[in-house]
Amino acid sequence: MVKISAGRWACAAMAAMVAATPAMAADPASTTQGKWMVRGRVLGVLPQESGKVDQVPGSDVRISDTVVPELDFTYFITPNIAAELILATTRHKVEGAGSLSGVDVGKAWLLPPTLTLQYHFTDFGRFKPYVGAGVNYTVFYDQKAAGGTVTKLDIENTFGGALQIGFDYMLDDHWGMNFDVKKLFLRPDVKLNGGALSGKVNIDPWLVGVGVTYRF
């Protein structure tokens, strides 16, 4: 499983691209680009999970990685300031670790709409880097306990913070390529077997996306 080194690599790649921008071609796009941007991405969801069941000393949790399609919408308030909303849903397998190693907890779907406020840098020609921060609200649905040791699974919906860094490389006024990394801070409460067991899971996933940009 990819851990926090994925985020460090992404930040290093972003820094390298910024350093290389003087050598890039001038931006052919006009100064009258549209205020809306839509992106379609392939998104890797990489949980950096840890957790515990309060009644089980030494317990921990493991949550599977997943890759899904993702759609986002960005509105430019000014040429530099924009707001972005991402929409995607992912399915994850939850397993016990530590003293719960070998226990199959179950599966759950996540719907994590995330709204960020971004600053877009406009001085690098076709290369359009940005940074952002915002809020996430994750809905856990279609939760299914594995049976056996765990007969009921209830992961509670939760708010969390979000940080973001990425760039668009514009091919013309409308079309471009995108690379984007987000860090979400998700720490929901969990109940097992109708509340007989309870605890907290720190999911804290990295969201790493690559895709196509369309601005209008």
C-alpha cells in the first residue's frame, strides 16, 4: 500500500515543474478565457489509515486502496481565485490489524464531496499551477459487515479538512491536461455489532488524480 511517501513525491514533482517553467512555451490562450472549468480524472484513493476498537487493546485497521473515475467543476471568481467541487464515490474493504489481524470487518462505499478555494498562478505561460484548501463531508453508505465476528458495521458520516496542490497544462484556450493531489483529514467514529464495540478510524486519504481539462 502506498503511504505518505506518495504525497511527498507529488509535492516534489510539483516543485520540479514550477522550477522548469521558464523553459516552457508562451501561453497561446487569450486573456478572455471562460469562468468555468470541468475536469475528468482517473483518481487514486490511498488511505493512510490507523484506528482502534476501544474495547480491544492493540487493535488497528486496514482500508484498501482504490482507483475510480472522478468529475470536478471549478468556477473562477477572479483570474486567480477559484472554487472547486469534486464528485466521486469509492468502495473500500475494511480489515482488522494489530490484535484484530485476520478479522474481516466488511465493506463500505464512500461519497466524499470536497469543496476547495484555490489560488491559480498565471505567470507561467501554458503551465497553470494552483494550491487550495477547503472542507470535505464524507457519507458512508451501503455498509456491509463481513459476518462472523462482525455482524453489523456502522461508520458515521463526518466533516474533514482538505489541502490541495496541482496544475493544468493548457493546450489551447479550452483544452488541457491536469495533475492534482489532495489530502483529506477524515476521522469517523465506528460502531460494530450494534454498538457493542466502538472506536475511531483515521482514514486521512491522499487523492491523486490525472485527467483532462476543459475551460469555457
